[in-house]
Amino acid sequence: MEEAEKERLNDKLNDLQDRIRELEITLHGKRSDPGLLAEYKRHDELLARLYAVIWQDPTGQKGILHDIDVLMGRAKSKGEASALKWQSWTAIIVAIIMSTASLWTNLDKILALLPKDHPGPLERKIEQARHPKGKKIYRIRVVPASETPSDPTKESPPNP
């Protein structure tokens, strides 16, 4: 039984070694047939060449996409872009100056509308006259010691 088991294990080992050899041939290739690694490197080089042709370089020149942008009129010249920047900044600065001028001319009206945190004594007196507060009136009844009410909740003096 041990002899049969050894044969089965040897067969399995031989089968695994054959599979590993096939995988190495597929990965690295034979002399006439390049493997997957060589194909991967070749495809990577071709893709890098395509990117170099299609996409722009870091300076923004060359490349098919740059040429298409120029032909379609989408690529703006630097003079047009700087003119637009100046126009937008001019509009922003004029708006800031105008809003500051309008705030300055109407400052007294704006300050009148803002609430005052610390009103003066006269303003406090006027505010008290406008909104009077009610006074609390306490009634104190003196009960002689001989007369104690039967119910302690009826008109008992407040506890100070």
C-alpha cells in the first residue's frame, strides 16, 4: 500500500512540475514565441508612444489634441486671457468701491437701525416707561397663636 501511495505522489509531483513548466513558458516564452511579460512591455511602450502623440506635453504644445484645439478655435491666446482677467478684476474693484461709498454715505442711518448694547441712563428710563413691569404685592396676615387654621394651605404667611 505504501508503494502505491508513493507512485500516486510521484505522479502528482510530475504533473505539478509539468504545469509549472507550461506556466513559465507562457510567462517568459520560448525562443521564437515571446511570452506574456515581453508582450506586456511591448504594449506599454506602444501606449507611451500613443500618449506622446495624442496628449500635450507639459509646456502645452504639440500633441494632436492641441492641434485640434487650435483648429477649432478653443485655444485662447494669452492676450485674450489677460484682457478677460483685467476686465473681471476691474469690475470687482469698482463694485467694492461703490459699496463702500454707499455704506459711508448712509452710515448714520445704518447705525440708527443697529441695536445698542449699553444704552445710557436716559434711554433706560424711557424704555422702562414704555414697558412697565408689574410690582408684586404680598399680603401678610398675622394669626394669633391660639387660632391655628385647620388646613395649613389656607392663607398661610409666605416663608421668607
